[in-house]
Amino acid sequence: QRNIASVINNPKVFSPSAVVEFDAFDYKGKRVIRIWTPADAFVHSFKNVIYDRLADADIALKLDAQISSLYLRKQTTYTEQRIFPYIDSSDLELDLLDDVRAQASIKRPNHPWTHMNNEELLKSASLYSKNYATGEEGFNLAAVLLLGREEVIASILPAYKTDAVFRASNADRYDDRDIVKCNLLRAYRLLRDFCAKHINDMFYLEDGQAISPRDIIIRELISNTLIHRE
């Protein structure tokens, strides 16, 4: 840990130096050191070269336009990272994390989240974070939106809601409506069910396998709507 901290703070290697946190623990007879590097607003160079991440590759940026674009992205303020130091676990629906673990394991067997407790999972998902400029530490707005109880969300974001409207025979008003104000995990399910109720599930074969175009459309529609909530 001392060697890593020394290298990271060497101006000839990293400029500016990055902030890292260490978490050492025993696992299956081995000593594991977890290195946590939170995202920040700075553009860091390694041996005077600036890199950008593209999928699993590190791309060296050589053009001024590429570097300028990176600076612009870094300067963006992400409101979901705002920390609410007085929010505690009782303000969140942490029982939803069991379903999160199950979904993660379906997509990726032996997913790390399946072995983590709630606190570890929340930190891994950057829902519990620390502001290194102010020293504030706690649950952030992303945690509140994803897992918060409805009354907590209403207090912090009173304008938040998703209004689902179905119009068919009654074009002037609506045939069905659902106003969703709960956290995003519950909201996804409610909006998915609302759409499924009003969209026909047409039969479709792809490579000899029956799939549901309706479910794919709903998934993309709802997930993108909620992801770009702001």
C-alpha cells in the first residue's frame, strides 16, 4: 500500500496525483487489498500521456481535440453524486438489493455482488461515497433515486415523477394512466407492467428461437427514460 501510494504521488508518473483508498481483508486464506479510485473532475496523465477508456482498452490521446473533449466531460457536474450526510439505511429500501443480486447473477454467474453484504455492494455501485473536497461522506442522490423510500424522494426531489399515459379511444384525455413517484427500481417494474398491459406481444422468431419484441421495446424504452431521468 505504501509503494502504491508513493508511485501515485510521484509527479513524474501521475499528474495530478489520484486519490485512492485501500481496504485489506482476508479471503479464502489469501490477503486481498482492494484499491478504490473514486471518479473526480481532474484529467490525470501517466508519464505525460493522457489516456481515455474505451470498452476494455486504454486509448492514448494525442490530438488537441481529443484532450479538450475529455476536459469538457470532466468538468460536467453530476448531480447524482451529491451527498446527503443525514440519509441513513432506514431511509432506503435495502430489501431491493436481494433482487439486484439475483439479476446480476443471471447476467453474470458468480457476480461479485452476490458475495457482498449491503454496505459493500452500495460502495461498489458508488451509491455510498466521499467528497474529497469537503470531507462529506454518505449516501448520494443516486442511492436515494434508486433505493429511497417514497417519502424521502418526495422531500428531496418534490418535482420527481413519471407520468405514464395510454390513449387509444379517448385521444382527448386518456384511457389509462399511472403516476409513478417511487424509487427507480420499483418504478421500472411498474412502468414495465403498464406498457405490457397495453402493447400486443406479437409472435416473432429469431434464429429459430421465439422472442418477445414487445419486452425488448419496453425494456429499452423504460430503462432509457429512467436512466436519463434528469
